[in-house]
Amino acid sequence: MWKQWLIALVMVALAVGGAVIYQKLDEGTLAQDGGERPASAVNTILPRLQTVQDVVRAVGSLKALNAVELTTELSGRVVALNLGTGRRVEQGEVLLRLDDRQARADLQVIEAQLADARRQYERAQRLRSNNSISQSQVDALRTAVDVAEAQRQSARVRLENHRIEAPFTGVVGLSDISVGAYITSGTTVTSLDTTDRMELGFSIPERFLGQVSLGQQVKGTSPAYPDRPFSGQLVELGSRVSELSRSLPVRALIDNPDGLLRPGQFMSATLTLRERQALVIPEQAVMVRGDEQYVFVAEDGVARRVSVILGSRMPGLVEIASGLGEDDPVIVTGQDRLSSGDRIRVLEDDKAIPDNRFVTARES
């Protein structure tokens, strides 16, 4: 039994001795280093002023500014066709003409009847001046002239309906009509779209309503042309906010001078609300803990933690709304291992900073 007690005492003595030796060694190390941990190597930058844009991003579909399905009002045989898919036509240009010989003959008959009715009416007026005819007979002949004029106008409309003209300047769509084909009234001949400028509809979240106004710049991108941006401007604002999406429908006109965009095409839109000068830093410098966003600033060889309020974000950059000044050197590398008050050693390594347009802050 006494042997077990002896072994236990020896183990306790060894443990106490080891702790004392470790403490002495640690104290010696701290004394050698001046009582502080080694300085952490970091890189810093100075915030810089840059033009910052507040933008809203959305998606929508394109529509032609003017779009129509051209249909026939009469039945008949096609005798002339001026349709070409994708061809640009001017307003008033004849696109299709039906056989109108019967309509022309009917118009000639009615014009002859009108001329005869006018002659009879003029003769009746002369006779009336001599009291050779009653006023009622003159009135009846006047009515006959009016009826004949109305019939002539109706015949002219029927003749005009044998042809289809472009109601506005645009691009012709697909058509299955051929010369010689007999088509009935209501047959769709083709489509016509105005494509010089396209209408893009999208929605703006209601929190931005105070910053939205007509004429603001809109940039559009299409998956069909990923490397080509399309420019336009906001032209219409909706009158009601959607209760479901809490957003306001708006419309923009997108320039399409080369005719690349087509109605129904999907497009992403970026609406620029306002531009201003603001401080920006690399996004990699910002740390997040819970609801707090902060950075570390180099100050007299020591890292100081500073809470910041962020604004707009850009590729690789972020706006500092408050918390920093232009002369505050912000730590951009090694900050994830720092605590406020830690000693730091600033390195001169421009490659550590992603945007070489920043000014590197160096400490002596």
C-alpha cells in the first residue's frame, strides 16, 4: 500500500516540476520578444473616391413598339404579292393585292349613275326657277345624288380592300401566301413589327420608387448576344404597385439599330437610378460577424477594428457609406487572423491587392 502512495507522490512532483519549467521557458521567450506576440504581415490600401452608381437589376421580355397581324377583309384570288420575310417596308407600301376587276367595274357603274343623277338634279333646279316642277321633285333628285355619292364611296372602299398596305414602317414576318392562291376574308397574311426601338417591360421594387423617374438610363443584355450591351431609357411608369410582388411595372425603349433584337426575346435590364462620388475599397477587406460589418485599419503598427456601413457593390469593390476616411489604410490581407490591438507589419506587395488602381498605403 505504501508503494502506491510513493508512486503517486513522485508523479505529482514531476507534474509540478514540469509546469514550473514550462512557465520559466515561456517567461524567457516573452522577455526575449519584449512581452508581445510577433507582428502579423499584412497588406493595406487607401480608400479612394470613385463614381458609384445605384442600379436596379431586373428581367423582362421585348415587344415591338408597333405590332400587327395583317388580315384580308375580302375573299379573292391573289394577283400580286410583295412579301419577303424579314424585309423592311415603308408605310403605305402595297404588300398584297387581290383580283379587283369586278370591284373596278362596280365602281364605274356607280360613277355613271352618280353623273346621271347630278344632271337630272341640275335640270330640275333650272325648271324650278320657272315653276315648271315642284320643290318635292327637286328634293327627291337631290336625295338621289346623295345616295349615289354614298354608293360611290362604298365602292371605292371595297376596291381598296382588295389590297393590303403597310400601316406603318416595319419588318415583315413569315407568310404562307402564294400568288394565285384563293384566300377568304379574315385570312392572316403576315405580321408587321417596328423593330428600330424595342419596348422592354420589367418591374422595380417599391423601395426604389423615390429614385425612379422618366428618362433614366437603362442597359439591356440578351443571352443571344452576351458580349453586346443595348442602351435605352425609361419611358413609362405604372400607376399601381403590385400587391403580390410589391413592385411597380415600368417600360423602357431599347435602341435596336441593327435589328438584332426580336419581339418576345428575353432580356436582362439594369436601371441606373443615380450617380455620385463615394469611397470604395476592395470587397475582400470587409469582415462580417453577425449583423456587424467591419474592417481593420493599420494605425501606428497596430491593427484597429472599425465598424463600417456599406453601400452599393461593384465587381470586386464595395462602397463605404460611413466609418472610414480617405487617409485610413485598410488591411486587405491577413485580416482574418487579426484582433483589435494586434501588432502588424505592412508588406509592400502590390500583387496582393486585386485592383492595382488603388494606392498602396505603406508604413515606415
